[in-house]
Amino acid sequence: MTMNTAINENIDPKAGKRANFYDVEAIRADFPAMKVEVNGHPLTFLDSGASAQKPVQVLERMDQAYREEYANVHRGAYRLSELATENYENARSSVARFMNAASADEIIFTRNATAAFNLVSSSWGRKNLRAGDEIVVSHMEHHANIVPWQLLRDETGIVIKVAPIDDDGNFLMDEFAALLGAKTKLVSITQTSNVLGTMTPIKEIARLAHEAGALVMFDGAQGIVHAGIDVQDVDADFYVFTGHKLYGPTGIGVLYGKLDILKNMPPYQGGGDMIEMVTFEKTTYREPPARFEAGTPPIIEAIGLAAAIDYVNSIGQEAIAGHEVELLNHATKALGQIDGLTIIGQARQKCAIVSFTIEGVHPHDIGTIIDARGVAIRAGHHCAQPLMDRFGLAATARASFGMYNKKEDVDVLVDALLYAKEIFA
Ligand SMILES: *Cc1c(COP(=O)(O)O)cnc(C)c1O
């Protein structure tokens, strides 16, 4: 056997086994949705930013867990319940390793990213924030990182400050730094905008937040998919993400929190599984993460999420990111050549999400017309209405890419957009 040392030397062990050749067709073969036909056309799925498709490895793992390994967790003294508990707790350890958390106890399973924000605002926020205390978010936040703080504001009188972005969608560091002060208690910023694709300088944001004496929380719903996260390196206090965008199932999200912070937070919801002892007079609570997981948890969803993480690791996050950059560059160039099309968001650090408008065609009409060609994109405000207002828009069309997209998907999109333009010409 001859070895091609040049290629072998180029394999980055962190980038996974397929690093030297990104085999997009092999990846597509793992995703049943890639074989679906829509309106007589093969599906061109460009809406992974809203939710990603699932590989068979995830579907089969969940199916098997439901068929042969299923029981409630943390309860039974019988083998099947022990097995389900092991699976569920192993999923927690998988997530901890994937984010480089110091301990699996720092991983709380929630319903989605939204629930994780609500947990922090209700538990940490109510305990630690008083009238006049300040929270800093950015202008490009998802509603999930705005509305929970507004609910808390209405209750407590805290102040929400908004860090600005420029017209290209770049996060403005100096302007952000100027908002920080003695009253700042929490900085909660997205790692990646789901509309503009902007990647924010999270490490620098964390450093400045900590210098001001504030905690820092990141919305990783998009960021963990496109860039990954090392919560210890970034020094995040809280970090949230959602399973369904990371090629895992719906119904599961993650709140990461530093253990010493979690230990000092009161329960969020009360019920089974989160208690030590209950009497009608007094109830005591378990340590995190159990304290924050009241009731039967998303057992099979956690197992599915762990399978999704295994799948992503088998391809390699860096390899996926590299592939997505190629798609982004190709899409930016090809869409830029369409007359009357404006790309919204051209930040210097950007991932494979492209929002755009076309002169004379409403984004919803774009979506509907190209759906007739089997092309699935998102049209609307993308749960970021303040950001839409910032650009003076009611809606945009958005193409977002995943590990299974190929360059030809961009070409199909461009053809379909030209067709949409013709209809409205
Ligand atoms: C999708 C998304 C969320 C919310 O995720 P859910 O699963 O709906 O809770 C929050 N932030 C960003 C940036 C997102 O893209």
C-alpha cells in the first residue's frame, strides 16, 4: 500500500476523519430529507437557520432508544430505567465535552433555547437584579434574547441597553464598551445573528463584560452550529443553544452555566425530580443541574442530541465550517450579480446565512414562487423585529446553509430567483 504522505500530513485530527476531502454527497446520503421531492422538484433546502434536517444516525438512535431502552429516568430500581438514566446522563456528558464545559453538572436540559433564556431571566434575574440595574443586549438579537428581559423589566424596573451595529451588520465594539458601567449586571449577546450571519467577537465581549463586573451570556443557537464553542476559553457565564438547529431533534435545548453561579440560583419551575425532600411545611431542592429540570425531562430528545453531536464530530466541525465558507462565498457572489438584489448583512466575520431583498418583489412572494421550484428559504422578520426596524425593512428573504448543502443548491436558488423576478417584471 502506498501512502500519500502529503495528504496525510494535512489531516487535522481536530477536524475529523473526512477533513482532507469534504464528501458532501456522502453526507447528503445520510439525510433522508435530501431525497424528498417538492412540487415535482428535488428539494433544495436552504432554511437550516430555522431548523436543520436530521441524519439517519439521529433518527435511528432515537427509534432504538424508544423501542428497546425506554423507561423514565432517575426513578426505577430496574435495569431498563437504569439504562435510560445512563443514556440521558451520558448525553449530558456529551454536550459538556462538545462545549468544553468543566463539568456535566453545568449542563441543564431545557425545551429549547427560548426556555433557557427564560430560566436565566426568571431564576438568576429575579434573585440578582433590582430597579436601575442594567442588561446589555445587541441590536441583532432574536426575540428569545429580548422578550424575557422585557418581562423582567416590567416586574423589577431594570434597564435594557442596546449595543449598536453598523450598516454592514458589524458589531460595534467601542460603542458596546461605552455602554458598560457599574450598573451593568449582565451582557447577553448573540454569537451569530440568525438574520445577518454576523459573528460577534465573543471572547472580547466576555472580557469587557467581566472588567465591568457583569456576567456574560451568549446566544449560541446559530453559533454552535457554524463555529462551535469552547465555553471555558471564551469564559462565558451562561451559554444557550437549541438541539434542532444542530441536526438534532426538537424539544431539547441547553443552558450552560458556571457551576458556582448555578448553585446560587433558586429553582425556576417546581415539581418532581428537582427536590430533595417535600413536606407541606418545607421543601428542599437538589443541586444543579437537577434543581432546574422539574418533571420528566426530554429523555429521548437528549439521546438524539448526543447522536447529532456524534455525527457532527464524525465529519468535523472545522471541516463543516470550511465547506460552509465556500458556500457563503459562492452565494454572496452569485446573488450579488442579480439585478435589484440587495444582501442585508455583509459583516467582516460572517457565517453561511444570507438575507436579501429584491426590488419590486415582496420577500413572501419570493418564498412562495421559488417553493414551486422546490427551493425552501425563509421569508419574514426572522424573530428579530428590532433588527428589521434598524434596516427600515418589514421582512427579508433568507437563505441559510447547512453541512449538506452544495454549490449547486446556490445555482438552483439563483435560477429560481431570476424566474421570480421575471414574474414580477
Ligand atoms: C432559533 C434561534 C433562537 C431560538 O431557538 P428556539 O429553538 O426557537 O428556542 C434564539 N436565538 C437565535 C439566534 C436563533 O437563531
